[in-house]
Amino acid sequence: MDRNTVREALLDHAQTLIMTLGYNGFSYRDLSELVGVKTSSIRYYFPSKEDLALEAVNAYSADVMSTIYAIDSSAPADKKLDRYTKLFGRVIGDGRQICLCGMLAAEIDALPENVRHAVQSFFKANENWLAKILAEGEAQDTLDAGGKPEAVARALYASFQGSLLACRLFQTRARLEEVADSVRR
């Protein structure tokens, strides 16, 4: 395996481990078994678990946000919200994982400060995008934010994150689909 492939495999598996077990739920030994490299090889790419977690958050955030920003800007706001909801549905995967940043938010006190800030930035970026969509939806009379798109966006995003936990707990995606319906007119 070449360097880039090993690094990518480490990041991919680290993201999955974080999404299923959390920051404190896995070790470099777990990662080395999944990728088939020695733990010393992992340290070559990521000297500390903090480095690995920060890179995992940054890569995850870049991927998710590029997908969100790729949603057709000419689509009606309620259709944009539908596409966003489907993105959360993809996060669930086989039903065992939740949003990487949502999982890390649950462990916020155990995280290094730079990872904590990266997680906060991810939440804020999602909330800002949702506030924009909610404001558009109110103008188009398809979504209802009660004239407070920023506040409702924060509540809506918290609901999306919470629905992933409930989907995992009850092994159903129905709870996720109910979230977007809460702001429809």
C-alpha cells in the first residue's frame, strides 16, 4: 500500500470508529488491525490521537459541507431541506453509526481544544445553512420558522442530531424523516 492509500485508509477507518464508538471508544491498536499496519505506522501519519481526530473531523466536515453546498441553489427551500435530510440518512449507514461530529459533541469534555473547536465549527456551518434555507422557505411560504430562522435552525439541527441517536436506538429511519416535517407548512 502506498503512503496516500495508507493515510486514506487510516482516516476512513478512524471516521467509522468515531461514528460508532466515539473518541474514547477506540485505540490505535483497533485501527492498526483494521488497516493491517503497525501502530508505529499510524504514528508516522498521525503522531497523536488528537492529530488523527482533528484530521478526521476536518475531512468529514469538508465532505459533508461540500455535499450540502452542492445542493441545487435554484431548488425551492423545502426541496433543499429534503436533500439535506437524505444526507443525514446516508450518515446512518448500516444503522450503527451517527454523525461523526455529533458523536464527538457527546464527548466534548474529553476532546482536545482544537478538536472541540472543529466540531463547533461544523455545527455552526450546518446551523447557518439551515437558517438560510428556513428564511428562503418562509419567503416561499413552504417552511415555517416563526420568523426566527436562526433560532429554529439551531433547534432543527439539534433535532437532526438527536434523530440519528433515536434511529440508531430503534433501528429505524422514520425518526429522521419526521424532523424536516416539523417545519413544513
